[in-house]
Amino acid sequence: MVVARSSRAAGFAWIVLAHLVAAAAAFVVVARFGAALPAWQALALGDGAATFVVFAFSVGLDNSSVYDPYWSVAPMVMAPALMTLDSARRAPLAREAVVLALVLVWGARLTYNWARGWRGLGHEDWRYAEYRRVGRAYWIVSFFGFHLMPTIWVYLGCLSLLPVFSSPRPLSVLDGLALLVTAGAIATEAVADEQLRAFRLATPSPGRVLDTGLWAICRHPNYLGELSFWWGLYLFALAADPSTWWAIVGPASITLLFVFVSTPLLDRRSVARRPGYERHMARLPALFPRLSGHRAGRRGA
């Protein structure tokens, strides 16, 4: 497939097309095969179909970063789809409207944050580019590691939406706590991303370290906001139906991903590129701020 790799506009057009076709494929597959399945199985079927479509575009465009927006786009499709199915049986509840709004705000902001930092099809995320050296096996690695596995994590996180959009249980105090956690998570991630963007635009030296604002309480406050969002959705699930405690597999697995994979990977890269980063790691926790004894680092350490 020949594309203008230097044109961001053309690149965006391809990525939008990829995700629109993926959403259409998910709809067709679920409509054709999902009617007789439980909701969680139908959701998995559609999610898998959409992932295969995006992967096909990644291969055709020779860029695994085509998949990158999927993490935030997929829940924005799943949530209204589940709400539509439920509202066909009864009027939507206040909880459903609140959760739908939170998912859409979270997804739209995160997608926008990705889009404004994306350089076009001529650029591929460094985490993918490092695996290009495996040669012909790269696309096997890309499918299972960079497409399918993130899809599974997002799918597990979205299991919390099933009880939210199917239970008639009225609002409770737990819903209020869930709202505080989820809205606070969105705000935390948004502020952290804005602070990081401003730092990158204002700091010409690649060796500098951001340790002010939210970045003075932990090394990755944007990741902390992301994790909190999925835990907030889980609290909504418990409020809707306490028997769906099993949905904890979603936020728990995403937490394990960030704690044991994403954060260490980014820290190792920062140590290699920033001379003072090891001292920064010794001063600040990775994700979870210390409850006592906190001491902010110095700018530019």
C-alpha cells in the first residue's frame, strides 16, 4: 500500500478509516453471530473482529502505531452499544448516563492527546520500532504483543460496563464514590498530560526531568490517572450489582500491566537517555504517591 507518509493529514485519514471500518466490522459480526450469546461473549467477538481489521491496516500501512488510538476509541464504542441494547428494554438509568458521559469524556480527551502528539505514518512508537530487528517475525510479534494483548486488557476493563448497563439497582453512596474516583482520574490524567506537554515544548534539553506539579508526587501521574479510571468503572459495577465482583479482573490486570511492564519499560528508557533519572527514581515512587515523608525533587534534576 503506497501512502504519503510525510503527510499528517493523510495519515490521520487512514487511521480514522481503519477505526471506522473496525467499528463497522464489529457491528456486523455481533449482529450476525452475537444475538444468541451472552453480552460478554458478544462484546469479545466484536472486539476481536475490530482488532483484526485494525491489524490489517497496520500491516498494509507498515506501521503498528495505527492501532494506538484503539485503547481509548474502543470503550467509546462499547459503552453506547451496551446502553443502546439495554435501553431497548427500558429507559436508561441515571447511572448509565453518568458512566456513558465519563467514558466518552475520558476517551475523547485521551484520543485527542494522542492525536496532537502523533507525527504521522512516517513515525512509529519506539516500543514497536525496537522489535523491527526480528525481521519477518515482526508482524507476528506485533499482532500478539501490540494489537491483541492491549485489546484483551481493554476488554477486561470494559467488563465493568456490563452490570452498569444491565442492572436496575438505584443509585447509592457507592455510586458517589465511583463518580469521585473516575472524574478525579480523568482530571488527574488530563492535568498530568498537559504538564508533560508544556514541559516538552519548553525544555530543549533531552536530559531534563519533569519533577514539578503532579510530577512532583510520583514519576508517572498520567499512568496513575489511567489506572484510577478503570478502578472507578469497577466501583460503578459494584454499585450496579455487587455480585459482579469478578469484574475486578479488569482493573487488576491493567494495574499489573502498568506496574510490571509499562512503567519499568519507560523508566529504563529514561535512565538510558537522562543522566539524572536514577536519582529521580530514588526520590519519587513510580505510581502511588507516598502518604508521608514526601519530598519534591528539584526542577531539572
